[in-house]
Amino acid sequence: MIKGLAITPPAIGRISIGKVVEKQGKRLPEKDDEFTITTQIQTREGWVHHPLDESLRKTPGAKLRAIPIRLLFDEVDLNLRANYTLFDRSSGRQVCVGSGETCKRVTASGIESLPCPTPYACEFGQGICKPYGRLNVRIGDEDELGTFVFRTTGFNSIRTLMARLTYFFALSGGMLSCLPLELRLRGKSTTKSHRTPIYYVDVTVRTGTTLTEALTEAKVERERRRNAGFDQAGLDLAARVGFANGAFEEVEEDGSAVVEEFCPDIGAETADATNDEPSSSEIGKNPLHGRLGTRLSEVRNTGRDTAGRG
């Protein structure tokens, strides 16, 4: 196994609730009120839609607001990883990833473990560090190890998904991977959003199925897998070892797309495509921005080799 390279779940597609559009010569994220399922191929017109995107819509052109899914792992934090993350906008590299207590940060002397006071109290990341979540799910049975990745920088989605998965894990006796679940798009409005709807992602049992029925199905599925020799505990362990093999999860080639979608230039008026928090033009007025930009440039120039190994 190559050291320094995080081994992540095989990805065969993406799930988003927004897109990147070109406005006045700039590519900016734009929110949407439905899911879009895409392949991992991007053209000048945007990400190429996956065949499942059309097949899951009840009628052609209908809004896709629910997706039947299963999870690959039983452990919550293998399916959903969420951290405070600062990306280098020019390269797409992760510069600092923290839990709110500790962080790993690229510095001139290498990757260091430091305290993480959250973006609100951190001078290094204030204004440009965000919560960043990745949820891997299975759609359909064609590829039982292939996943679709939903990425978000929204607190509402991260908090809701984490709560649901934690509760489902507890009440099912740890059978997350066997539960018949559904990814749902929900809306809400707040005073901060000026009463306009913001959309976030939730996960529930599938439509038409009660929780009791879902638990019964999960037990049957677990027994079927055991009889076939499926080692779920071994799969979870392999995934945990793979994640731990690298300092950071995102590779540079994927990070560039993440930056374009979730980290537009400071001061952009458009909110992140799948960020369920309203945008704020006040970020562009943050006096720390200039100092942080200089600091990131120094890191790139003096710590480039170390960052590449991460």
C-alpha cells in the first residue's frame, strides 16, 4: 500500500444539489432544489448525468428529491466523514483539516498536528475554513462496492445526516449497511436566509416502509450475507485502515473540482452549490483575508513537496 495516499471507497458517481455555472466570465456555484446524479466525467457543459438520474425520476423532467440507497459500511464515520477543512484555492490541495479539537496542517516544516479552535476562533482559517462532509452511498445493486459521493459544506446537511446515521446505527444494533434507506431533500427558511428556502439533505427509511419493517429486512439481509461468507466487520476494518493511510482524504485532482463548487473566490455573491447555509458578502470584507492569502502562498512555496505527499 502506498504510504501517504488515503484509500477511499470506490466512487462511480456524484450526487449534488447544485451546479457550477458561468456568469460574467466567472464559474460560480448555483444552488438547486433537486438532486442530480452524475458520472465522474466533466465536460465544458458540466458533469455528465448518470443513467440512474433519469431512471429514478417518476416522469421525465420530474424533480428528483428522493434517492433509494444503501450504505457500504456499518460504522457511521466510515460512511460520513465531516471535518473543518481549508483548501488551497489555487491548487485544490487540503491545507488544514480539523475536528474542532485537533487538526493536521501543512506548514513549511511539514504536516503538523495542532489545536483546532474551529474556524470562528482560528486566525489561520477564519473566513476561508469551512465544515466539509462526504457521504458515500450505494445506489442500485449493479456494483455492490461502488459508491456515489455526496459532498457538502452545509451545517444543516452535516448535522442531520450525522444524527440520523448515529440513531439508525444504535437502534439497528449496528446494521447500517443492511438497512433500506433513502436520501431525501428537505427545505427550510430562516431569518438569516431572508425567508428564502435553503435545502439540505436527510436520510430516512424508504418511502412506504416503516422503521419496524426496515429493521426486519435488515436482519434478513444480514443473515443472507453471513451465509454467503460476507465479512462486514472485515470490510469496515479495511476501510478504516485505508482512510488512515493518508493525512488528507482528497487528492489534488478531485480537490480542484471541490474548490470550484464549494470554495469560490472570497467575496463571490453566489452561495456554494451544496452549502445549505446562506451566502454572506461580508466574508469578502474580512481583514484577515489578505494576511491568510500571504500565509498560504508561503506554505505553497516552501512546503510544496510535503503537501504533495499528503
